[in-house]
Amino acid sequence: MNEEIGAKKTTIININHSGINNMDKLYIENKIKSLSKEDLEKLQYVADILKSGGIVAFPTETVYGLGANGLDEKAVEKIFKAKGRPSDNPLILHVASLNQMQDLVLEIPQNVEKLIDRFWPGPLTLVMKKGPKVPDIITGGLDTVAIRMPAHPIALKLIEMSGLVLAAPSANISGKPSPTRGEHVVRDLDNKVDAIIMAGECNIGLESTVLDMTGGIPTILRPGGISKSELEKVLDRVDLDKGLIDSTNIKPKSPGMKYTHYAPEATVYIVRGKNFVDNIKNLSKKYEKKGKNVGILCFDDTYNNYDNPVVKSLGARNKLEEAAFNLFNILREFDDLNVDIVLSEAVEEVGMGQAIMNRLIKAAGNRIIEGE
Ligand code: AMP
Ligand code: MG
């Protein structure tokens, strides 16, 4: 295996897999059982790379992850280098069993079992007190560790076959939109990682919800695939980290939240307010006069109002799961179309809208235009 990052020959492995379309445990188990002999041979090859300290991109139901043995500092260091990720941004550890999880934490807080029972495998990451086995490079020096059990059959099977706990941040260059298709990973990480498993689209398309279980009240540190209201069906009370609401005055508890993220090459502006369509159209004219290529990011409901050459819809406003699924791919499409400025509609911050707006605001580097 080539030790030098940036000078690797990446093995591209294609697995024909439709992913999953729900989080039912039995359904996922059956999907794992239906992996073919050929698929399993490919996964064994990748598991062996992981066992010998290599780094490998693979699909999860949220976004593609870049995995390494989470308890091997040297292997984890390669992830940070390949992504250009700041070292104080901790990684999530991915497990395929409860035994694996128990080994990583000091204690299992109240309510964790209930959450696991309802939401694992799935897009919920739980932050708990870290046990002694977890290296500091994983947690960025924090005394807590973030753990998740992914639901994608390929991810689960790969973890199981490697016998390892996998550190797996999103498989993109830090700061870029997260990869929701194998092609996105190849574009960002070809020749920087040992292997890339390409297996179609991720069915959720947004990262997991990060929930801090170390304080009294479970607190969302990053909104994601499981909404606050879904968590509230299981827990009496769930808070949203105050740093997410007012990040200029309060430091977010999740170190990753302070970085600009998800950004396409273009400068993104979010336009809010009652007359947002007119305001977007006026701004668009203004930028076009300056010779800029303007792209519009909107919903089906208002799509026909815009006559710009590049107009992309996230889907219907009443189907935010679909918008979440489309978001990162569309942000990357703007790059392909050489757009200089993206003017984006906003969405109400409820349900999945919370996670969508969190990603959009980051993609926009906080450039929000509040109109009438
Ligand atoms: P990514 O791996 O790109 O999905 O990002 C992982 C997210 O989880 C980042 O926002 C991290 O800051 C967050 N995270 C990981 N570990 C912890 C932790 N121990 N405490 C708080 N947030 C964490
Ligand atoms: Mg990421």
C-alpha cells in the first residue's frame, strides 16, 4: 500500500446496489443477506485494506463515508490528510453491533437504549463519554465520542467483515458539498485514497443528526437525517444547541459546526422574506449586469417564476425529504455549470427543513439577505 497521500493509485470498485428505501431492521437484514458472492468478495478485498491500515470510501444511507480503522491513529491521520480536514474537527465512529459500541464509551447514559432501539441502524449519531480505547485524534481531544450505526447494507457488512470500528467522515474534500454519489467521491478523492466503492446514490443525502447525550437534556449538535420532532416521540425533551441558533455569539458545541462547509465554487446568497421571488429576480438582474453567471436554487412551487439559464429545483416544498436528497448533488451541479452567484430560496426551519437550512446557511457562508 502506498504510504504517501496524494500519490496513491485508487482502486475503484463498482457494486450494483439499489441502497435502501426505508429503515426497517428486518428489511435491512434481508438486504445484507441478498448481497451476492461477488459483492462479498469485493467487500472482503476492501475489508482487508482497512485491516492493514488503509483508507476506503464507501456508501452509507446518509452520504458516502471515508473509512479507516478508528482505533488506529496512523490510519485515522490519513483520513485527515486526504480530506484536508482540520484536526480539531472530531470524527464519528461507525459500528455494526452494540458490543462494538459498549467498548468505546465509559458509560451508557439514560435513554440511549431507547434511542438505539428506535433509530439504529440509521442516521442518528450519539455523543457519549469516551472510553480509554478511543484515541484523541478521533475526538479532537474532547472527552466525548460520537458513535453511529449506519443502515446501508454495504456499510454494515463492511464493518462486520473488517471486525473494526470505522472512523468515517464524509468522503469529500473538506469544505465541499458532501458526496451523495460515487462520482462525487471519485472527483474529490481519486488518487488520495486506497479504494472507492461506487454503489449508486445515498438514499437520504444529508448527514446524520448528532445528539449529545452527556448532559441532562439530550441536545442536537447538528441537525440531520432524524428530525427533532422524531426524537421527541421517544424522548420527553430535546434541545437544540444554542450555538446553532446564534453562532456569532455562542460557540457551537460540535466543533465541526464552526467551519464553512458544503460550499460550491459560486458565492451563495440565501434570500428570505415575503417577496423572496421578486427580490431574487431583482438581485439576479443586478449581478447579471455586472457580467456574473447567476444560478437560482428554488423549489418546484416557484420554479416557473425564474427565466435564468440555470434554475435548479430541490423539489416540492411539501416534500423536504426529497429536497434533502437533492441538495448536495445540485450544489455540485452549479460547479459544473460555471455559475458565479447562486441565489437560493430559504425553507422553514421545521422537520427536515432544520437540517436543510443548516447546510444551506453553511454553503452560503452565512450570507443571508432578509427582504420584505
Ligand atoms: P462528518 O464526519 O463530516 O459527518 O462530521 C462529523 C460531525 O460530528 C462534526 O460536525 C463533528 O464536529 C461532530 N462530532 C464528532 N465527534 C463529536 C463529539 N465528540 N462532540 C461533538 N461533536 C462531535
Ligand atoms: Mg463532512
